[in-house]
Amino acid sequence: MFLNLIPKIFYERLEDGLTFFVDGLGFELVHRDGELAVVERDGAKAYIVQNAACAAQDRPELGIETDDIDAVFNEMSARCPQLLHPNLNRVTLRPWGAREFAMLDKTTVCVVFREWPDET
């Protein structure tokens, strides 16, 4: 019944969000009008919204699960190394069992890429 949970991410300037998600993380811009843009990649989707008041109140941390974190890390570190989070700038085994790395934009929106171990 549920298909997707799609976050709305607020930016003071819409272009800052598009720079991070499209230019930095390789998402595709699939819709844009006025103060809203929809970005998508490999089934992951987000709404980027220009709203300075909301952006001032919340800088989210988003998680994207992957089944090949090493390939994602290699792509992101080659595409935009300046966006690697200073505290998680390499694939790291976390205490909860996931392997993770993170990207951080200039407004402090954080995207954590995560791979869980196989259940086999």
C-alpha cells in the first residue's frame, strides 16, 4: 500500500538545493515551477522547496540506502569531493552494523548513504 516516503527539503534559495542534489549528487530534475522542484534518481525522490522561513528552522539529515556503497562512494568522491562530510568522508562501519558515508551542502543539509549487511 505505501510506495514511497518523499521528503520536502526547504532552502532559502531553490538554486542551492538544485546545486546539491542535481549537480552534486547526480539527481535528475523532473519538475520545476515557481518555488518547487522535484528531483529523482534510481527511485529516490525529493521535493526541493524555496522557503526561507522553513529553511531557517530546519536543516535535515536524510538517509539513502544502497546495495553498493563502494560504487556510490567512488562516484560521489570523484563527482564532488568538496561535498564529502568532514566527519564521515569515507565508507565507515558504524556501531549499528551499517557501512556509511555522508555528503554535506553549504547550508548543512546532510545526506547519509548507508548499506546494511546481507541477512544471509
